[in-house]
Amino acid sequence: MKIKNYKDLDIWKRSIGVVENIYKITKNFPKEEMYGLTSQLRRSAVSIPSNIAEGFARFSNKEYKHFLFISLGSCAELSTQIIIALRLGYLERREAEELLNEIDEISKMTMGLVKKLNSS
């Protein structure tokens, strides 16, 4: 199947799901974290599908890969922030593990796309 739009990409769809989960979870964070960890988690999560979409809209594989690598960096940033939230007691272990597993899968899929772009 030919991908005609970034919205057709499974990594984009799954990363949108992560954004939704992060927003739901951070609603329960302490109010004093609104401009700290809550904001950081939300911005990192939003960055993942945003960079996938922006890269898709670029005119070259080189530019697309650049944005995919930014998305990968945001995955690492988000994973780190989830671990911090877990250690601070803001997340349940199950919630954190589910999020971390999904982010890991998105990262693997993103690297697979980078490799595919390298071979084309």
C-alpha cells in the first residue's frame, strides 16, 4: 500500500495515542508541576508525531530522516521524563511500563522507516 499522507503511517497513529495518554495521565499530576514535568511530558509527546508529520511533508529523504531523528530524540526525552514521574510517585508502575513499551515500539518503527529511506 502506498502511503499518501503522514496520517496513514502507523507510527504517526500510535504516537498520537501516546500524546492522548500523556495528556490524560498528567491531568492528575500535582498543580505545582504544571510548568515543570507536566509541561515537559506534554511537549515531548507532542513533538513525536509532529516531527513525523513535518518530515513527511519535506521534499527529500535527507530532510525526512532529519525529522525522524528529532522524533527519536523526543521518544528518549519522553521515556526519561516518564521514569522521573514514576520515581516521584506521579505514575503507577503499570502505567509507566505501558507507556515505555509503546514508546520503545514507536522508536523501533521509526528506525525501521529511517532504514527504508536509506535504501531508497
